[in-house]
Amino acid sequence: MEVVEILKELLKFKSITPDDDGAMNFINMFMDGFDADFVDVNGIKNLILTKKFGDGVHLCFAGHIDVVPAGDGWDSDPFEPELKDGFVYARGAQDMKSGVAAFLCACKDATKFNGTLSIILTSDEEGDGIYGTLEALKFLKSRGNLPDFALVAEPTSSSTFGDTIKIGRRGSVNGVVTINGVQGHAAYPEKCVNPVHQLASVFSDFAGYELDSGSKYFGASKIVITDIRGGMEVVNVTPKSVKIMFNVRNSELTSCEDIKRYTEHIFNGFDFTLSLKESSKPFLTDESSKIVIQAQKSIENICKISPDLSTSGGTSDARYFAAFGVPVVEFGVVNDRIHAINERVLQSEVESLYLVFKDLIENFE
């Protein structure tokens, strides 16, 4: 079957996270000739497909089969793919069943390869993302079969197919500062300890503060205020406390401990509590890594453009490969309609993505 036909079959599965709706079984049957391991954890279905061609390197392709809910307002059924004016319309068309279809077909058609090809698929990426790719990699590590290199087929292209490879991602740290005061009557401020006034005295030194100056591939790690809450929504009572919620998308130059240290410095002298949760750590694959160089060459061979190396955007499952020491890149179709109503992907991009992956496999040594 051609790659676009496989994509259309995948798009018919109503695989709203974390349900795969039978897509994994379909993929397993389609990929005959590959050994299959189902790794199910807490109701999450993960599939690992492996085929050994020779004693060379182990190259892994990875992606997720789950999608976000479609919502209302579509011009067609979001789970009945429609081909119109060169576009395939359906939920998951860009994010990321196009990438999955492309690497499934490229791996199935592979003949010129002297190592091991593997595929990791999960139905837990759009949701919590903790029982998916991470668990699959734990399984492979327990078998002594971690890949040497990996490519996650997320839709990385910005405006033109082939224009961007992701070679890293920023980390993400969420924080909550609660300043405790003494509630009282607004007419007697001298009898109160107003936490809002305390916050105001240091706010400009906290909100938007850049914890580092950035690096070649990362922008500055900045404190971004996401919410401030306090009081009872009455005009004559000062608040007992004020809560400040913030997020830091951090580079490799700033750790969670650095964020903690600066926050405690700013609010020193106040009665406050701080909680931090590190959702993901930053990572960067060296630009001289074989997977980066060969991905660039394959894109140039097929797309006739030189891709930018980027770390922009949110988190992805590529972080799990990095955590296991596996050099990883991300590459896929244009991402201008991900999670949107009438999500769509160009048929020609899907076909070209298949050719890029096929070229990568054939020339990866």
C-alpha cells in the first residue's frame, strides 16, 4: 500500500488519547516481518517493532498514534479522512499520523540496511505522556537493546516542508510561590500584612527575569508569570495570601536548582512557600552526531533545501531518548494546523517524508 493510503487508514482510528482504538493491532499486522512487543502499562498500549538486517547500528523511529479531541466546527468528519485539493483532512493528519505512516512504509520497504531497525509507538503522548515512550525505552533497556540513534517524526517543519530539524528541546519547570500575610480591614492597613504589597515590591525583579543569556541553540531561560490569585474579591478586606504561578522553559544553562535559588533570593524576608515541578529536562543532540548529519543530507537529497537546526517549541517524547543517552532528532511535515479544526496535511509532504526516511535508512551506516 502507498504511504498516503496507510495514512488514511490510520486516520480512521478514533485514537483520542490515551486510546489507540485498535490502531496498534492494525500496524502490527501491516508490519509483517518485524518482531512485535506490546508493552502495556496502566492501560496504556505501546508497541515496539524490531527487525535485524545485520550487525550494524540500531536505528529507531518513534511516534505517537494518539490524537487530541477533534472538537466541533469541522467541514467534514474528523475521523473520515477526506482528500481535497491535494490535502488530506482529518484529526491527526499533521500531528502525527503522517509521520507514523511515513516511517512505517519506509521501514517496511527497507532492504539496503546493515543494522537493526526498530519502531516505538505509543498512545500516551498527547495526554500525561508518562506511560508511553518512557516505558517502551525501559523495556528495551531491560533487554539490552536500546537504539544507537533515534528519529521522532513530529511535525517540525515551520513554513516549508524540510525547513527545520529539531535537535533538542527546552526543559519545562512549573512553579508556585505563595506569600502569606495577615488579613485585615482595608481601612487599617497598619494592622495588616498585605502580601500583594509585598509582591509588588519585588515583582519587576521576578516577572520576565532571564536566568541566563541563552546559547547557540537555546534562547534565554525566562520566568513567565502564568497566574496570580489572592483575596476574596471584596474591596474592604486585605488578602491573607497571594499565589503566583509561573513557568520557565529552561536551557541547559539553567537547572531546576538554579530556579529555586533565584526565587528564594527574590522572596527572602517574606513568609512564603515555594513548590517546583520539573516536567522535563532540556536536551541537545550534538550537531556533529551521525543522526543529525545524515538527517540533514537526506532532507537535502529529497527536498533540495538545507534545514535549520532548532530547539523551539514545547516538549516531546524525544526527551526520553535523550534521558537514556540516545542521540535523537525530530523531523516531519509542516505544523501549521496541528490541533486545529480542519487539520490537514499536504499529500505531497507525506510522500516526500517517506522518501526522506527511506533515504535515511539506505544511507545510514
